[in-house]
Amino acid sequence: RGFAETSLRNITSKARVNLAAVNYHFGSKNALIHAVFARFLTPFSATLEDAFDDLEARCDGEPPTLNQTLWALTESAVRMPQRNEKGISIFMRLLGLAYTQSQGHLRKFLEQEYSQPFSRFMRLLKEATPQLSAVDRYWRIQFMLGATAFTMSSSDALRDILQNKLGVETTVQEIAARLVPFLAAGMQAGDAMLVPPAHNTSVA
């Protein structure tokens, strides 16, 4: 189910908690959703800010490379302490749902609460890709977010497939390490847009 289709009663029933108590504590389903996102994003934002501080200090006034910026973001996510080993996968699945469904209240909440680390990340991305126009950068960021959301939300299934098909075990950290150069290459691809050649439909 999506955000809109899932009621507070559905949530409390699945969690086996009292509906009245949840209503009293959070006040609304939207507030509960905000709290779920904040549980991950608040410590993640602090970790990310520290990673960016360290990165910019090491670069000594030079703009960090795209690989360095993306790795700081990805490493901060995988380093987050999780209540269970599927924590980041579950969160990325939720983030993907929020991204594809119209959740204005959640978008507003995220912009208000986490604008500082997000703006800093966007600044570093812009500095690392000066060759891109604003429109090209916008689209490539969307493609990058889509690839990241799919990969990290499906990490358990992808690990199982790799194990079954190739007999190779991997970790979330290794998946992230493989994902970063792929994302960086996409952001820096030479062609902004490929237009298929026109077909000659004339009849001799």
C-alpha cells in the first residue's frame, strides 16, 4: 500500500500498539510519518555534515571531486547504526514511495528540517559538475536518485540473486562502493541527450 491508502489504524494494528495512544502522542498520521523519517534522517544529517566538513578540510580549498562527494553521502548512509540489518533497505523503500507519490506534507517537512545538508550537497554537486547546464544537472540528479533508491531498497534481493546465480556473497557497503562510480559516470556523461536518428520513410 501507499501512504494515502494506509490508515493510522492499519499501522497501529500491524505494530500491535494502541491507536488512541499513537493518536495522543503524534496527533496525526502525517506527524507519525514525519517522525519515522526523522528517526533516520536526523542522525544521518549530522553524520553527513561531519563527513562534508572532513572532506572539505582534506581538499584544502579545492572543490571535492564528484566521486568524493558521492562517497561521503553514501558512506554516511551505510555507516548509520541500524536497529536491524534491513534498516537502510526499509528506509530507502519508504523514500522511494515518498518520491513517487504526491506527499506534499512530507516534502515540506523535509525541506524545513533538512535544508542545510541538502543545500550543501547540491552546492558540492554543482561545483563538481560545472560543465552541466542547470537543466542537465537536474535530470541527472533525478536519474541518480532513482538508481540509488532502487539499488539500496532492493539490496537484500540483489545480494540473494548474486549468491544464487554466481555464488558470491556481498555486503551493503560493497554495493555502495560499486554504486558510487556508476553514479559519478552518469553525472559526467559526455552526451546530455541522445536523439535517435530520423528514419527515412520515403518510398522509392
